[in-house]
Amino acid sequence: MMPTIRGRAAYIFGEANFDVDRILGFDAMRSHDHERMKAGAMRAFDTEFAKEVRTGDILIGGSNFGYGHPHGPPMAIMRSFGVKAVIAESFSPLYLMGELAAGFVQITCGGISETTQRWDELEVDWRAGRIMNHTSGTGLDFEAPTRNERLLLKRGGLFALLRSIDLS
Amino acid sequence: MSGEPGYTMAEKILARACGGAPVRAGQDIQARPDFILAYVFGGFVGFPKLIERDFGVTRLDAPERFGLFLDHNIPVTDTKLEARMAEVRAWCGRQGVEIHDGAGIGHVVASEAGYAVPGAFAVHFDGHVSQLGAFGTLAIGIHIGLYEAFARSTIGMAVPETVRVTLSGRLAAGVMARDLMHHLISRFGADFCNRKVLELAGSALETLSLDDLQTFTGLAMFTGALTAIAAPTDKVLAHAQGRSRTQLAPVFSDPDAIYAADLTCELDEVRPLIAAPPSSANIVGLETLIGESLDVGYLGSCVSGRIEDLRVAARILDGRTIKPGFTLNVVPSSRAIMVQAAQEGLIASLAAAGAFISSPTCSYCYGAVGALTAGQRAISSGTLNIPGRMGSADAKIYLGSAAVVAASAVEGRFADPARYFTP
């Protein structure tokens, strides 16, 4: 079963080619200190983010979201805040593969960054292939995940998927 | 004529990797990599236990396909890191996996050690492995998807589309492959190959050196590409002969292959371009920065530090002195390159000019050594310029070619390398 995604748009990264490492800053990432990374997360964008985010929230991205040489900690920290999904205009491939393998829902949806306002209530309708915006009463079709992406999303990531297969 | 369109290099390579039947872009496949390459990435040390305990895998499928590279945090700086390295060495010994220990930056060593086989399919945790595409290898960074390649014989993926960039002309003296990449980003956007393969073609491929091609393809991720690949020239095929770990027929795209986009680029139009903070997508002309002060230069990383980079730097610095107060770190990207540079006298020229020369390591690229402090400004031929990448988040990193790094080291400010190449 595909994961249930319904929550607020906790932040909109509107700029194209956004490098997610900027969420933490590479100097914090180099420390490998989870608490330090969490304490400093999003400071460059919204110093109140950690207080405002809550479980079930969603991040919105622009085109080629995850650009560059993405590392795991920024979205691991976002997951620790309770963020359940990222919906973006498009994703960079290395970022996308890494986060889907981590079991983090990533959805490609053209127009999402322009039509969503921060804190809008969104819901993913997997069956209809639409992102429903309950705040504005509108909806957008999203790009259907590939077979492999669906498998990762259903199982909750690569490790869970591999555990479900007889590899011996 | 069947009317069936032709296939791209990527489609042909992946068709062989998943059994031989033709595949098309967009198709879901399970593909068997010819090579699975890795460095000591996060959690790797726990991975052998994980695949045994959770996945029931005690032996790797065909361990000769695997290669491990100890290149980050080399030399180690504490006992905990050394313990991690020792554990990896022991695991490789038990599994029969070849380990390249301190031989240099893994992607570069991979190209020297026979993994860059024209027509092969290789995967790595890290996206800069795309540089094996210089040799006609389809080499893809798959992040933690690499665990799948360790746990079973195939990986799940979709066949990517391809964007072809046909090159013509010739790069001017002092203009390098890094500038070409920045030129394409500036011209077509930082996502013009989003999730696709960037295929290089055209008569100008013959004018580019293998070092040029490796630098260019190693930077493919900054176009949004999954990877890059070049149609192998006679020079590439001759280079691969005798080095390749496996013998495969080289692969070329069909003339009527289907491309997502078909672009052209005239190399004579390329000029020195800089990626300014905070992102590799932020390309500016070198001329807009000329004269602005700099504190540090870094010449190295998996996308630089090759013998041609060192030759260019030595040509600029030979008989000159680095500007007092400016620090230049030069890091040959492999042991073999360092040996060659020493034999050619390049190391002596660079050191005599005042450069600090290091043995090959990834560590400078992410500030584990040679760290920048707040307020410093660096010109780097490394991979990334996001805040904090090489130390303080309040330092600024500008990315450019080895020629720009060396010329700027002489003057202690952004400098155009062109005047050092005037006959």
C-alpha cells in the first residue's frame, strides 16, 4: 500500500536547482553531530522552522530540487522533524534515488511550487494521481512513479524491500 | 528497413546488462552492473553485518565485480577512523574484494585500474563516478541504492533518456574542460539534462584529451544529469586496450537513435567561467571577478588534479612565486599521477613557487584538511561551493579551472590565465 500523505506545506523552496545541503550547511554536516545539525537546520531560510514544523508536514521544491552532490543528513533531519514527503517540480537524480531508497516520499508535480502557499493543507491521492490542495480547493496531476519507485514507496525504502526478498 | 528507430549508447549498454533484449528509455529493468565501486560511505562498516543478518547474504555475487577505494579521510587523523579503515580492509580480504588503499581518489583510480571499460555498466554511491563516461562506460551514482548492488546481483532502475551534445571546434589555450561544463550550464541551464544521460559526440571529441573528458563527465551532475558518456574515440579505445578488466565490444549510439534533446556547442566560443557561491549553478564570467582578492587556492579533487591540470599549473607558476599571503594547496588526484608529475618535474616547479603539495586524498575537497576560516575567499578546482564545504560557512568558494587557480595564485586575486599562454 502506498503511504498516506496529508499535511501542511511547511516550507516552499521556490528557487530552481536547490542544493539540499544548504538546509544544514556543510560545516554542520561535517560534524556528524545529529543534535547540532538539527539545532541549526533551516537557519538560513527560517529561524522559526524547528518550532513550527510538525509531524505529517510536506516540503515543496522547485525544479531540479536536490541539485548538486546531495548528502543524506539534510533530509534525515527533516524526517526527524516529522516531515513525510517532498513534492517538487522536478528532482535531481542522485537526490531522488537516495531519498526514495531511504523510504522518503518524493513526488514530481509540475506547477506545485507556484500554486501552493506556505501552510496550505495538501493530500496525495495516489489512485487519481493528483495532489489535492484542501486550502485552495484545487488539484494538480503528478508524474506517476516508475515501477521501482512504487516498490520502494510501498515497502518503505530499500532496506525494507531487500528484507522482503529471499536473497540467500 | 524495419522502421524501428535506433538505440542510444545508454540503451545498448543497459540492454546487455539486463540480459540482451533491447530496452528503451522509460522502461523499468533489473540490470546487473559489471562493476560495483564504493568508498567508505556512511554506515558502510555496518553493512557487512547488515546484509548477513537482515538479508541473509554471506557471500557477494562475483566479488571480482567489486572495488573498494580508501580515499576519504586519508591520511587518517584519529584512531577511530583508522579502526574503520582496518575493518574495511579485513572485510574486503574475507570477501575477496579488491581494495585500493591510499592509491588516490577512487574515481580517478578506477579509470587507471581497468574499471573504465568502453561499453561497461558501473555503479557507485557517489555521482562523480560519471567520469568513467569519458571512456564510454555508463557509470552511475546511485547513492544508498548501492546497498542493493551489494545485496543482490541486479539493481532496479528505469532506462534513462539521453541528451546529445555535439561538439565542434577547439578549446583556446588556457581554456579547460571545466570552462566547457560551466559554458553549457550558463547556456542551457543547470537542469538541461535533468535525470537524463548527457552524451558527448562530434568531431571535437578528438581534440579533447582524456583528462578533459574525464573532468567534464565527472561534473555531469551539475547539469542535472544522471551521468555523462562520450562516444569512444580511437584514442579512448587504444587507452582502454590492455587496461580493461573485462573485454566488451565498444558501444556507439545508432545514427537514428532517439534523443530527448539534440544540442550543439562550438568549443571556440568557450571562455573562462566561474561557479560563484552558493551553488555550481551560479555561473559568472571570469572577467566580472578580475582583480577581486583571494586568500586560498585549491587544485585537486576527483574533477581536477590530473596530469594536465598539474602541467598547466606548473607552466603558469614555473619561475614565478605565489603571492605572499596566498595559500595554494595542490593535490594530485592519484598516486600514479603524483609519480608522473614528479618525473616530469612538475612537483618541483609547483613547490618552488610556494605551493603546498599533498599526496592524493579527497579530504581537501570537503575541508577535512586545508579548511577555510570565516571571511576567506578561495578559488578551487574542486567539486562544490556550497557554504561550509571547505570549512567555515562564512568563507566563499569560487570554482574554476586549474589554469584560473594557478594564475590567481600568482596574483593573489582573480586572474585570467590567457596571458600565460600567449606565444
